[in-house]
Amino acid sequence: MKIITNKFAKTTAIILTVAFSFSIAGCNNVTSVYPESVDPEPIEGNITESDPEVAEPTKEPVVVSEDEPEEEQEDNTATKEIIATDIESQLKIIADNYDLFFNTMFPEGVVYPNTNIAVTDLNHNARLEAIVSTCQGSGAFSTTYFYEISEDYSSLDKLNINGDVEYDTAADFLVSEMYVDDDYDYTVFDCYKKDDEYYYLIKDYCSAGWSEKFIAYFSYSINGGVKRDLVGGCYVSPDSDTDTLIVHTKLTDSLNERFADKESYMTYMNEYWSEYEKQSNCAIKWVALSDDEDFLESIKKSYEAFNPECGRFDVIDYEYETFFSSWYQGYEYVVETE
């Protein structure tokens, strides 16, 4: 499969960059169920009436007070219609690019399961994004493409990652952390803000079978392109002598410098975002990229369920021993610097 071939090559380069001898990038197969108190719901909010062209889209009608003068009520109604029309036109542009998405993800014409699209506004600029992502295999293989409505709202632009690559193989956007209930299948992201830019913490789980596993954490932001920065990572490999019950552990920071112990690593990871403002978590709804007959309606549902205000809680923690416990129950994790 062409996608997997490209994924393997790109992943090899990425893992070498983070100084681990690892060759397979993948997706987190662990599903987390969050308490009912943080059950995501479709967005509810108001728009900025003074500038409808840059106002953040709303999912609720503008409430017009009976005490307002008639002219102001008419202005509010006109504003609501402009926003609603703009969103409809943007969704139509995204839907018209179905063939682009399909041919990009399925170049051989074979539809693979677990290939999805989500419509978002992660950078809060009122121009919608389309994120197309797939996860295949048990290793596993994940690939993500990013698109955004152009500045003149006339077309869909493909976004490069860090300026020079066409697709992303570094993090598991599709299933980084899942929340599932009877109505929604979400990926929930931790969100931070600095200098009016929004940053999302995304986890990447990689596996080369039982003998080698890896978690990396990345920061993503969208501003004319996708910026991806490594936050840190953890590589584990059980000792070849199964009687020792030891897991060799390598912990690194954003510059691939290794930590001498777990405490230093955990302190660094928890303080990484100290200069950022924690935002509400963001929930993304994925819909299958498989059939174009109802594609417009599908992406409408994705956008309607997109929720950048789904609650304030830490989706991701850095406790790697807990994460790997299902594979290495009862093992001792020995941190190594070489």
C-alpha cells in the first residue's frame, strides 16, 4: 500500500531525529473513557457582531432582545445570516474536494478502514480546516493531512508541516485520546495559548512489537501552515532475558537530551507549558472518509459537533509506566542515559 510505504520512510526519519532507533510510527490503540461530567456537547456561543468576516462561527442563533431598536434587530439578523451562509459555503468547498481527499488517502483505489476526516477551526480564525487522518496495522501506521479554507474563502489550501513536508507522520491526531459515548466519537486535545496562537498537545504511540515501544509528545499549531514541535519522548525495551523483568527506558526532552531519572523527566514535561495559558480542551468529531454520496452531510455533522469548549481537564499525562503496564506488568523500569 502506497500510504504505508511513504509512512514507513517518513517515520524512520522522524524517529532518527528524536535519537531513537525506531522505524515504525503509529497510533495509540488505547481508548480512554472520561467521566460523564466532561461529556462533550456541540458548541454553544455568540459571535462578534462588529466584524462578521472574522467572527468566530456560532452554532446557536443570535438572541435578539425585544428591547433593542428595530434597526439593531435587523443588523443582528443580517449578521447571523452572513455567518451561517459563510459556514455553509466553506463546508461546500470542503465537500467539493472529496476526490482530492479520496485519491490522496486511497491512491490505489482501495478503501481502507479507519480513515477519517474532521472539520475544525483550531486556530479560531473563522476559516475552517479539514483534517484527514488514517491509522492502519497493529504497529501501527498513521498519516495525517491538513487543509484550510483560503484567506479569500474561495478554495481549500493544503497546509505544509514545518514548511516543507506534505503530510504528517509524527503524531496520532485520529486517536490520540478518545472519548466515546452513545452520540459522539471524539478525539480530545489539551489546548494552550500564547501570543494569540493556539497550541495542541498530541501524543504519538509507536510499536515494533513487544520488544520496542515508544511514546512521543508534540505541540501543534496552525498559522498559515502547521507547526510541529517535539516536547519530549519515552522509549522502552524489555530486557532480552525475560527472567530479569527489567524494561530499559530512555527519556528525552525537546532537544533529545536524555534525563538521568524519572523525576527529572516528569518535572520537565509538567513544566513545559508553564509560560502558556491553559485553554479549554478541544473535542473533534471524526467521520468516515468512504462514501461521497452523503459527504456534505457527514462533514456538517463533524463541524456541528466540533467543540473547542468541552471542559478544562488534563487529557494527557506523562506517566509512562502506567501507559505501558498492559504489556510489562510487574517489570522494573530502569532509566538509562546511553
